[in-house]
Amino acid sequence: MITLYKLVDTHLVATQVACGEPMPMDALWVDLLNPTAEEKSLVSRAYSQLLPSAEDVQEIEASSRFFVDEQGLHIRSYFLFQAPDHFENATMAFILNQGRLFTIRHEKLESIHVFKQRAATGAIKIKDNFDLIFALFEVKVDRLADRLELLQSEIDNISRDVYDGDNRNLEQIVLRLGALQDTNDKIRLGMHDMQRLFSFFKRSGYDLKKNLPILQSLIEDIDSLVQYSTFLFDKSDSLLNVTIGLISSEQNKIIRIFSIISVVFMPPTLVASLYGMNFEVMPELHWPYGYFFALALMLVSAIVPYLLFKLKGWL
């Protein structure tokens, strides 16, 4: 799908273009979502702009993610998006050339959706394609900060569950913490990617004097969020260690109970084994109270170890 955005009094006005329709030359932003080969070819011909393939977009080397050539300034950036049961990072391609911004993505990204809403209402003022991309990254950083705050809230809830003394859901807590750490890792990957991007902007050779305050603000925000993410990782890792320790403690309690039961029933088993021997000379066999004496002996031999363990504080 091709969506074009024109600049009208610092507002972005969207127009969707189907294959075969003419492309307006005053478009500031050309956004391609899951583009077909035909759509990419249409944009390339209309604006004389070479667009990267899906394989090029997924490259992870810094030289392939941030570079400048005769086709403009090229950027590949990770954006967090929510899959059905977990979070993933999707790579979005940016090209700044001819006073326009070209973007290629294959997921409906929350940050892009929020940015478009704000830009359409005039909450974001835009004058050129550099204003556009920096404003977009500001929204991305805001969304990452919001996501980290949600992680903080979830970790606090888990902390209460861990320390409330109810040990019935420890395995579920481990799974929750694992999922949170996985999400945190993906957020950290996106932030480290942005740190590399901002470093590239500084040495790209483009005149960024107008956007330098925003760039510096973004760098400071990302640095603080990386520290915040590290704090959340340490806290969740600490909770994970405590939870695993509680699980081990619960398992040790179970093993101790079985061990004590085994020890308690060892003397009665010995007594029963003794009287199960087929000896002709065993006085208790012909004693009228021999059976009750054996039962009492087994009961006493079970109670005495139990009381001894209780006295030692092992129970």
C-alpha cells in the first residue's frame, strides 16, 4: 500500500495512491506498507528513487543500515511491535532524498500510527523531510519510554506476588519474568540501534544545525532510557533469582517430608519384617497378646522418631 503525505501549513495530509494513478510531485513523505513489486516500481519511476529490497532492509551491519550515496541518506531502524503473544522488532527503511522521505515497512507499527495522528492534528509542526524524520523518532522514543513504564508496573506487580508468601504460582511467575526480560531485551536492542543512528547523523555531513537541539535531546533521552532499561533488567533478574530460590526451597521441603516419612516408617517396617520371619521358635507367635504387642511396638517406633525430629526443629 502506498500512502503519500503533503505538507499543508505544517500539517501532513494523507493521500492513498493505487497502481496506475499519477504520483504527485509535491509529496513530502512516501510511505510504503507491505509494498508489492509493482508498487515499488511505480514509486521508483515517479520519483527516480531506487528502493531497497526486503533482503537489504534486514541487513544488520552498521555499514548497511546507515549510509549515504547518490540515492540519498539511508537508514534502517528497529521498531517495536506486538505480535499475537509477544513483542518483536521490525526493521523500517528510511531514505531522505530530493527533499522527500521514503519509508518502507512490513508491519503496522504503533509509533507510526501515533505519529500520523499527531501530525494530522497539527500537534507536530513540520517544515521539511528532516523535521519529519526527527519528529517521528521523537514519537518512537516516547513510545519506548511508555513501554518501559508498563514493564516497571508489571515488575512491581510480580514483586508483590513473589513476596506475598503464596508460593503456589512460582512457575507462572518465572514465565512472566522471562517474557518481561525478553521484551526488555528487544527494547534495549532498539535503543542501542538508535544510539548508533544518532552517532551516524552527527557524522553524516548533512547540515543539521536546525535539528541539532532535537538530536541532542533524543540522544540524552535514549541514554537515560538505556539506564532505566538496565535498572529494570537488574530488578527482574533479582526477582527471578528469588523466585527460583523459593522454588528450590519448596522442592527441598517436599524432599525433606518424603525423607522424614521414610525414616518414620523404617522402624515399623523393621518390626513387621521381624515378625514376618518364619522361625519356629518365636515366643510372641503363641502369645495371645502378641499381635497387639507388635502393633503397639510399630506405633511407638513411628512416634518416637517423629517426636525426636520435632524436638530438633526439623519439622
